[in-house]
Amino acid sequence: MTFEAVINTLNSWVWSNFLIALCLGAGIYFSISTRFLQIRYIKEMIRLLFKGKSSQKGVSSFQAFAIAISGRVGTGNIAGVATAIAMGGPGAVFWMWVIAFLGASSAFVEATLGQIYKEVKGGEYRGGPAFYIEKGLGSKWYAALFAFTTVLSMAIFLPGVQSNSISASMKSAFNIQDIPLFAGFDLNVIGLLVVLALSLIIFGGVKRIGKVAEVVVPFMALSYILMAVVIIFINISHVPGVISLIVKSAFGAQQAFAGILGMAISWGVKRGIYSNEAGQGTAPHAAAAAEVTHPVKQGLVQAFSVYVDTLFVCTATAFMILFTDQYNVLSPDGGFIVENLKGVAFGPEYTQHAVALHFPSIGKGFVAVSLLFFAFTTIMAYYYMAETNVSYLDKNGNRKYLVTVLRLVILATTYYATTITAGAVWSLGDIGVGLMAWLNVIAILLLRKPAFKALKDYADQRKAGKDPVFNSAKLGIKNAPFWENKGTDAN
């Protein structure tokens, strides 16, 4: 059995229907339990996004939001959407919307828990699923398992999806060739440049990641969305037709795609979670780093980031692709249900062709540069999350060399992925996302009560006209020492 066959088999085991049902079920449960906070608190989410400042120990709410968005907005928004359409048809987009809406509540719960159980290590805030699993559930082995899985996923499984897509799109747009060196070994120039730039940032520490993300993320997201808005405006008369196509295909009512209804749900949920990461356990790392007076503040900000990722950026990509018919849909039995682009595999090329159809001179280059920013900042976020979990595993800080090893491994993985096939790196990425989702969704379902208590406390203080300040002891939440001695007045 080949390497690619092995990882495809592992991927099918991890991403069984049980995981899809678990993620959807958790989103439904959290939405109902919080009375659909993802709707009720939208104004509050936006208000909190731009409030608060960084400190010596933590970043601002917006910087934490930017780090989380840099992890969420990446290849999944460009190549991932294309993959969902190719494998599940236009209906997969609808199920991406569903998992984003439901997932916003899961994102709130996990991010709030990340804040509640955070601690100060090495002069900086640290937190995430490993921390709240140990402190909240009292399970050290489960926490260590999640931390190890996250380091494995963030350092080995996931960076390759980003760097491979950067390389593919840049080569397609600018015709950049590998440089032959010796014995059949070719140097991937794009991969080398990405590794050099990444090394400058990750050796600069967490605060440098926050500062870079704060500047790059808004610029890249707004420029990409602006291009999408222009194309949508040009095709405004087709919007009702595309929405109808998406909804009908999602329920098997569109005859051409009736036979792949299950694929639409599966790939929509799969790529939706890959893109917005709600419930995966990644965002709590960034959420815990924020300097706030109440955990719910950052929980709401992180819930909003799911909307930015999927409802804005992924939808913009999907509309561009579907407006222009620059996509293929594969048949489960082999061949194509729809083949508009002969000889083009699924990936960033769909989006490049869609933009190039309207802007022939800059289309492919624009998408390639956007993807470069998206994917690069995502790798930065992966490193931050991996480092946080290394810090958790090295509780006494005696093995500082582990961080150096982590940096070297993630740089090596980032480069190596530019030299192998896209299919292999996507399967590896899915395995990493799936393993983390299994462990984290189960954990937040078991540890839901502290997050619900925090939400009620926040609502009560807001109703009383206060700027909420959290006190864990007052609410009877144990093992959250950072919040035990906080006052009752706003800071």
C-alpha cells in the first residue's frame, strides 16, 4: 500500500459519519442552550472586537481575534471551498453555512473555557483545550493526549496544506519553476522563500505573531472580499439563481446533484470545520492570550470570527466560482457530473479561473497573492498553537530546546509539502483537523457548565449597567486561579 493510500484510509476512519454528526449535534445543543447567542449578541460581538488593550502578559481582543482569524482564514477559504464544490456539488456551500452558524456557539464555548482556565507562563498568558481539560475535567492523561495531538497536527499534518497551495497558485500565476540541483533533487523556490519569511517571525515570539497578524489579516481579508464584491456586483442579476442552486443542491432537489446529497452534507461540514475551525480546539489558544476583564468578552469575539471566515470569505469565494461556472463536480462512481474546466484539478485554480474571467490581466496573480497572505498567516497561527501545547507538556519549563525543535520541524514540514502532491497534503490536513475535533468537541460537551455560568454572569452584569468583571470563586468555578481574586468593579 502506498503512502497516499495509507493516509486516505486513515482519513476515512477519522472523518466518519460519527464525527460529522458529533460536530453538528454539539452546535445544535450549544445554540439551544445559549438561546442562540450567535444571533442575540451580534452587536455586542462587534463592540467588543475593538475594545480593550494589550498588556505585557497578553494581547488585545482585536489581536487575539486577528491571530484566530489568521488561523481560520486560509487555504480553506480558497482551495477548500473549491474542494467542497468539486466533491459535494454546489449544495456543499449550504452545509458550510449551517456548520458556521451552529459552530459559532461551539466557538463561543471553547473560547470562553480557554479564558476561564488560562494561566501565566513565561510572562505570557497561555491556555487552550489541554489547560481546560486538565483543570475543568480533572483529566491529566486526556489533556496530555490533546496537547500531543495538537503539536503533531500543527507541526506536521496541517502546515503542508497551506504551503502546498501557496506553491501551486504562485507557480500557476507567475510560471515559477523549480531549480534543478543534483541527483534529481529540485529546489522549490516558493517553498524556500516561505520558510525564510516564516523563520523570521516565529523566532520573534508570540507578540510578533500578534503584531504581524493585526496588520496583515484585515488587509488581506478586506482586499479579497472587495474583489469578490466587485465580481458579485457585476453578476448581481445571477445572485438569486446561484442561491437557488446552492439550496436546491443541498437537499437533493437539483436533479444533476440529487445523487450526491450525502456527499454535499459530508464535504460541506468537513470543509466548513476545516475553514472556520469551530469546535476543533484551535481558537481557544488565541482566545486565552487576550487581556480582558471577563472570559465571555473573548468568547463572543471568537464566535464572530466564525462568521467572518465562512459567511463572508467562503461565501465570497463560492459565489465567484459559481457565477462564472469555473468548477467541476466529481462523480462518486468516477468521471464528472459537471466538467467545466477540462484538465484542472480541484484547488485554488477554480478561484483563479473565476477571477481571471473578469480580470484577465491580474486575476490569477491576485488570487495567488491573496492565498499567499492567507496561508502564510495561518502557518504563523499553527506555530503559536503548537508552541502553547509544548509549553503545556513542559510544565516546569526545563526543556526549552523543545521549542527550538518545534520551530525546525514546522519549517521542514512547510518546505517538504511544496514538493509532494496536493492530494496527500489535504488528506494529512484532514486527519489533523479530525483528530483534534474528536478530542475537543467531546471535552467541551463534558465541560459546558462553566461556560454557561460565565455567560449568565456576563448578561446579569451588563443588565445592571456594569462593564463585566469575572470572579471564578464567586460563581463556584474551581481550578481557575487566575480569576479567583478579581474584583467586582470594572477595570
